[in-house]
Amino acid sequence: MSRHQANRAVRRQNLIEAANAVMAARGFRGAGIAEIAAAAGIAPANLYRYFATKEDLVLAIVMAQRAEIGRCLAEARQGARGARDALRRFMTAMTRAAIEPRMRAMWLEILAEAARNPRIAQMLAADDAVLAAAFRELIEAGRAAGEIAAGADSPVLAHLLIALMDGAMARAGYDAAFDLDAFLAAGEALLFAQAQAAS
């Protein structure tokens, strides 16, 4: 990578981080291009050299999330004591990342915008497919290892886990008594009760 390419990559990442911060604080619709550019320390005209629209910035944020899914999946497998433990580790890592305050605020804004904006909805559907595939992979490894019932419906269980993550993200935003560890333990018990019931 040339110095020019490296500098461009740094500026692009700075813009993504600025968009994260501004959208978390102002909401998707309240986040203006000028404010995002100012937060990144560049002129608004220069922002358009990297992203043509605000939706393109959101796509970059979603793509970064996909990279995080791959990283968390690899880490969950390393040192795991079997498929069930790997699934637990992955669920925990992804949920903890989702409820980090700035990340949570930004994702809730994007989820709300998806209900009104078909392009954002399409981006999130593609991101959900990647996350569901990662969960299915771990669930099916558990089935192969005999740790999860052979008849367990891995697509349904994968979407159950994603729904639990979404619920944790929303709950953590307003419930001061929200206990993530207890939530994850209950979620795991629900998952494996459902998995065993399928046998």
C-alpha cells in the first residue's frame, strides 16, 4: 500500500468513526454531513470524495460490523471447550459489543431508520445473514459433536439468538437494573432447552 493509499484509508476510517459518534448523539436523520465532516476534521466537500451519501457511510459501518463478526467467531473457537462453549463465547462477545453505549445508540438508530429506508433495510438484512450463518455454523458443530440435539433447527435457533442480542441492546439503553450476565445465562438455558426439546 502506498503512502497515499494509507493516508486515504486513515481518513476514511476517521470519517466512519465520526459518523458513528454523530449518529449515536443526533440520530440518523439528525446527523448532518457537515457535522460529520467537522467531527472528522475535514471540509464537507472532502467527505464526498469518500462517501457519496449518508447511506454509504452506514454501509461502511455495517461492513465493519461484518469484520467484527468474523473476528469474534475466530476468537470464540480458540480455546473453547467444545462447540457449546464456543457458541457461548461468541454470543457473549457479540452481545457485549452490541451494548457498548455508543455502539448501542448508533445501531438502534440504524435499526429505526431501516423501518423507513429500504436501502438501509437491505444492508441490515445482509448483515443479519452473515451473523445468522456464524451462529448456524456453531450450532451445527454442536449437533455434530452431540452437544446439541440432532433434530435442532439451526436457522430458528440462530434467529432466536439474534433476537436475544437485539433485546439486550434495547434493554441496556433504558433499564438501569439490566444484568447482562444473568440475561446471557438465561438465554443460554433457553437455547439449550429448545435444542434438547428437538431431540
